[in-house]
Amino acid sequence: MADFPSHARVVIIGGGAVGCSAAYHLAKAGWTDVLLVEKNELTSGSTWHAAGNCPNYSGSWGMLKLQRYSTRQYATLGDELDYPINYHVTGSIRLAHTKDRIEEFRHVCGMAHLQDLDLDMMMANEIKAAYPFIELHDLEGGLWDPYDGDIDPAQMTQAYAKGARDLGAHIIRFCAVTDIKPAPAGAWDVVTEKGPVRADVVVNAAGYRAAEIGAMVGRDIPCVSMAHQYLVTEDIAELAARDDKLPLLRDVDDSYYLRQERDGLILGPYEWQATPHWVRGDDPMPDDFSFQLYPDDLDRLEWYIESACARVPILGSVGVQKVINGPIPYTPDGNPLIGPAPGLTNFYECCVFSFGISQAGGAGKILADWVVHGEPEWDMWITDPRRYTDYVTKAHVEAKAVELYQNEYAIGYPNEERPAGRPAKTSPVYERLKAKGAMFGARGGWERAAWFPASAEEAVEKLSFHRTNWFDTVAEECRAVAEGVAIMDLPGFSRFEVAGPGAADWLDGLIAGALPRVGKISLAYMCSPRGAIVSEATITRFEDDRFWLLGAASGEWHDRDWLERHLPAETDITIDNVTARWGTLVLAGPKSREVLAQVVDNDLSSNAFPWLTHQPVTVGMGRGTAVRVNYVGELGWELHMPMEYLLATYDLLWAAGEAHGIRDFGMYAMDSLRLEKGYRSWKVDLDANYTPLMASLDRFVRLDKGEFIGRQALIDQQQAGVPQRFVPLLVEAGTADAPFCAVVWKGDERVGLATSGGYGHRIGRSIALAYVRTDLAHEGETVEVDILGERFPAVVGTELLYDPNNERLKA
Ligand SMILES: Cc1cc2nc3c(=O)[nH]c(=O)nc-3n(C[C@H](O)[C@H](O)[C@H](O)COP(=O)(O)OP(=O)(O)OC[C@H]3O[C@@H](n4cnc5c(N)ncnc54)[C@H](O)[C@@H]3O)c2cc1C
């Protein structure tokens, strides 16, 4: 074809709601040399048949923001782009059948208010007033979202396409991408049915076909399509007689949505009999599924239809006009992929959306932020494609997708460790701990003991927003760490060995603080150019130019890509990902020295082996590294051993510890212990919404050293005044501790956000770690913390609530 372009700055693959929004947002950001290629007609994938519901509600801080961006944009998009869109802002009601659900709603309301979203709780009479056809049986109350509504997905997509075209982007339809090859200088040659095009940047927006595009460049995209159905009724006289459209109704405890469509109703359940498609060889995805559906299967919806008819009897008064059963793609956590493709350069993903209509607007913005600015405006780790690692196989995604679909509307309890797709990665100690009755949780695919029930009867996961059945047992584990000796298997730290001439200088330019001296370790923070926290690493220095960088288990691919991306072109520095080769055992407590001394020859006195240093050790027949550090604030060591020696090391330590009353401890105890020490957790307390200065990590920032990424932004922030600071709060809580994203109040003002909360068993207090306005961030200041909709008094504490001078660590 003569006018097919040979080059584009960005090629977007896929013309659904998301791809078109991405094209529009890129063009709007000034990147107008955009080519969008679509296999069939725009909207022909999942978009054309979507129900078009546009909620703001989300239990995630980032997703709430993203969806708020969408709904705000949709309200004016038609006018802005001169393309009329049917967008009805009807408001929505979420029903609560239980007190737990009410607590969840109250918590999300608090988060939403801090983002200027006026979500509100509803009483039964208010629900009835807003929705006259509803029956109120089994209800505890509800939640009102005034900005919720529905949009015509096809019109919205066409509007974005028009907006993109008006700004100079090209859209070519009936033009499937058939191959993608690397080209010089980090570019890509995208082969299409209408010819090849060289792209500086590629965006995979191919919806449920995203994995086909990924396969062309060796990337295994986690995506499984689930069949989702909704039915549309015939007209209902009561609705025809009304002037206003009914609010959208979500009966989340019975797992369905119900909304008015013209004079009928749309009923869409998330049924227990979740049905994945196109997973196995005998069920291949057809080459072309454009504008197609799966066969109806109303039998699986029977229970939900009956439940909805009992709730809104007019639903049962008419027949079904049509059924839509189409593919919804799922990742293992139900959030889409938006951001850099792991391991690839100039290749982005904006795909696998389960709610791509409500998220298209925000997704386009975040994608454009990534491409144009190198990072999103606010932290979007929840959608970062690098949040998964190699354990995410097809089998894992399928298991998780089914579980997610079944639980699409389930309550988002803290510390829920759902079982599907597990165990994926286990340490050699796993079976030993399992035999002892450990309850596990997965972090970055790695199984870690969460807590150790005293008996089989105790070994149940009782989900609650309040302190629950493991509270007393975890208190015992904490006591063992504080008063005796305890051991923990902590597999999965992402671990990179960085070595070679110039490694130290190079690393120094990546981190905000100082590198440790040889033989020592230190914490280090990597920032983006705007000073935002990108990553945290514990750096162990073995030689002048040889280091280990240890980070969170889930950060393995993220950190690998960050390091590799910043490696100079011509260099002898090597980055070796040794994550799977090493395991970590934590031995902590005042008696840990006596126990460790029985199995190693090293002099463990503080003079010979001071805090924050490391030494080679031999334990039995295994050789590894002992580091005098821990995350729990007691005398102790981390033993880093090759995986093949980990079990033997554990057994030797256990045998040596028995005379001292050694016991196992798990992640829940560690979380309590680290709160008392104010130790931050990456992607919980530390993320790209904050700089290290806001996180009160000044001692890890050296603005007077040479250049490092983010330095100028931090200098600017320091000069302008740091707007928020991270502080520990001692909370006069009731039976629940502060959940993630609890709002902090001063009088009638919202002044901060708690990122972690829990009970500190050593100090016997409820703790929240929070970002608060800088003028309030001083010891003794009183505030209030919103816990599940109720405000509790709190006071800003000293930075280290327990052992403020680290005497126990240095003992
Ligand atoms: C029954 C049902 C109801 C739903 N209701 C809602 C709802 O109420 N609210 C909501 O937010 N979401 C809803 N969804 C989900 C929503 O439809 C999707 O999340 C959304 O449409 C995804 O948009 P997308 O642009 O990512 O993907 P798609 O719309 O699937 O677009 C991807 C495009 O990529 C193209 N493509 C694929 N391969 C190639 C190739 N090789 N070359 C070129 N082009 C290619 C495809 O042809 C397709 O047009 C619903 C889904 C279903 C099934």
C-alpha cells in the first residue's frame, strides 16, 4: 500500500477503548507521530460488547486515582473532542449485607475523600429513596458513588480515535500485526498485513490477544480470558414511566451488577462457575474473533438471576431480550498491565484489562506518562508489568483468574492469602515448616511462613478488619524474638551481584546516599529524575567493586530492568541475578549470639562482628555470608546460604537453639516488630508518590555528594520545603489497627495518610506509620486516624518507638 508509513515514533497495536485512549493521550502530550494499527475494525475486541459501567470505587489508592481520572475525563470528552457520547452519570449504590462489608465501604470512603471523591455511606431508607424498586432484606446499608454511571464504549473509543487523529495521529484498520523484530538503536520493525513500519516505541494494546503480540518478542504475557455474561431484559413499564435513569446497583455480596439500559435492565453476575477460555491446545483462540461472542450459558447464572429478582422484583416481570457472553482478559491479580514490558527496551504494555471501559481514560494517561516522561504521575506499581516474575505461567494465571473472577466482588480483607496458583516457589525449608503447621503467604511467588498456629484447630484463616485469630500466637512469636531466640526462613529477596571495574562509581550515581565501605552493609534508595522513590536495596560490599543488592521479592524484574537500563553502553560491569541461588535465614533475639556461636567459628562479639557488617561463615558443610542486621530490631544475624545448604543450616541452627527455647516466627510477627522500629516496607510505605525526604530518610540522602539520579529534584524540594514527612503514630485504637491508606485528621482537616498499621507487641501499642503535613510531623503532635470510618486519637511518636538508641541491635 503506497501511503503506508515506513516509520512512526510510536506504533500502538490494538484499536479498542484502551489503544485509542493511549493514542489520544500520547498525541495530547505532544507525541503526535503515532500510528495505531487495528486487526479489524475499532472496538472489535472486547470493547464493542462491554456493559459500559464506569465505577470510581477501588480499594487501591492508585486505581482509585486512575478511575477518577477516567470519569472526570468522560464527563467532558464528548464536548472537548466534538464527538457526542452517551455518558450517563447516574450515581451508584453498592449494597452491604454484612458489617464487614460496611467497614470496607467506610474505609474506601475515607480514601476517596482524600482524593476529593465524595463517596458516602447510605442507610436503608436512603437506598429505598434512591432506588424505589428495591427490596431491603438482608441489608446492613450501602455506599453511594455520585460519579458512577455508564458510557457507550464504542462511542467513547471513536471519540478518542477522533481526538488522536485531530492531533495528527494515524489509525489504520484491518491491518493485523504479524511479527515484530528488533531494529537498530532500540527501535522495532513492526510487520503488518499492509507492510512493515519502523517504530521507536511499541505499545501492546491488543486486549485479550496481547499474549500473541508478546510472543512475537519473547515476552510471556500473563493473560487468560474469562467468559463474562450479562443479560438485557425487555422494556419494563415502571422504568418507561420514569423521567430519570435509575442509579447503577451492585449487590456485591451476591456478586452481580444491575443497571438500567434504555427502559430495561442489564444484569451481570460474576458467577462461581468461572469459565476460562482458550487456555489449552484443544481450545485454541480463533484467528479472528472480531465482533464475536461465546454461546449463551444462562444456567450458570441461575442463582444470581433469582437473587437479583428477589432484590428488584421488576426484573422478573419481563423476559430476556438478549444475552452477551464475551471474553474478559485477566492477569493473576485482576489489574491490567500498563508500563514498560519486562526485559524489553522501548516496548510498553497497555493491555489485559478486566475493566477497560472504566479504566481506558486513566490508562491512556498513565501509558503516555510512561512513554513521554519515563514514569507515571503517581505510583502505579499495581499495574506495572514488572510486578510479576517467572512463576507466572499459564497454569498460574488460569488458577488465579478463576479465583479472581469468583471473588471479583469479595471483601478485600487485609492479610488474605488466597490459595490458587500456590505454592509456586518454595525454599528448601518449606516442607520442614509445613510439617510444623506453618500458615503460609506468597510474596513475589515465594512461599513464606506467615505464622505458626499452636494447634491444627487454630490453623484457620479467619479474615477480619480487626485483630483476628492469629493475634495471640503472633504476640508469642514476637516475645520469642524479643526475649529469647527465634528463626525465620525468608526466601525470595531479589538479589543482584554487581561487579567489575567501575561498579562502585556507577552504583554511587544510582543511589541517593553513600555506599557502604568494604565489609559493611547499608540501605540505599534509588530515585527517578523527579526524586520519587524507585527502589530500595540493602547493599552488601564485598570488595571495592563487588556488591550484592538485595530488594523485595516482588521487585526482581523491576530492579533488574532499572539496573540494566542504567548500565553504560561500554562497560565491564556485570549484573548477575542470583535471586534463586541464595536463601536467607533470620536468627534474632538476645540469645541469638549463643545459638549462632555453636554452629560457626566466627568471633561474634560486637568488637569482632559489629552491627551492619558481614562476614563469610561456614555452617556445617555450607559456606555463606552472615550479616549482622535484621528487620525486627533485636540482636541478630541474617544468614545468606546457597539454596542447597539452606535446610541443613536451618536444622543445625534449630538443634543449637533447642536448649535456648528457639521457636519459629513468621511474616506477621516480623511486620509487628518492624513497625515498632519504623522500618519502611517498599511499595507499602515507600513508593513513587514520595521522595526519600518525604519518607524521612534524610540520613540515606547525601545531596553534597556527586551527581545521582534525582539529586536536583531533591535539592529543589528541600529548598521549596518538604510538604509531608513520614512519622510513627501511636494510636488509641479499638479492636482494629490502622489499615493501609487510613486517613489522618487534624481537627476538621485531612492532613495525611497512614501506609502501614498494626499492633506492636513489644510496646503494647497500636501503631500507624504515616505521611503527615510537615508542620505536624513532630513528636508529641496530636492527630486522629480514621480506622474503618471511626476516628481514633493518635500522637506522633519518636522515630524508633522501640529501643530508640538501637542498643539491642548493637548489644
Ligand atoms: C460482557 C462484558 C461486559 C463488560 N462490561 C464492562 C463494564 O461494564 N465496564 C468495564 O470497564 N469493562 C467491561 N468489560 C471489559 C471491557 O470490555 C474490556 O476490559 C475492554 O474492552 C478492553 O479494552 P481493550 O482496548 O484493552 O481491548 P479490546 O477491546 O479487546 O481491543 C484490543 C484490540 O486489539 C486488536 N488486536 C489484537 N491483535 C491484534 C494484532 N495482531 N494486530 C492488530 N490489532 C490487534 C483487536 O482486534 C482489538 O480490537 C466487559 C467485558 C465483557 C466481556
